[in-house]
Amino acid sequence: MLLSIRFSVVQNVRKWWEGFGKDLEDDIEANS
């Protein structure tokens, strides 16, 4: 049970991080 909770958290963090990373890259390109 604990493992499945951790797995779902990792999935959510990965989705959030991908979106965040894209925004960050766009900001860097815009500022350079």
C-alpha cells in the first residue's frame, strides 16, 4: 500500500516537473 502511494506521488511530481521544466526553459530562452 505504501509503495503504491509513493508511486502515485512520483507520477504526479514527474508530471508537475515536466510542466515546470518547460516553463523554466521558455523563461530562459526569453531572457537570453
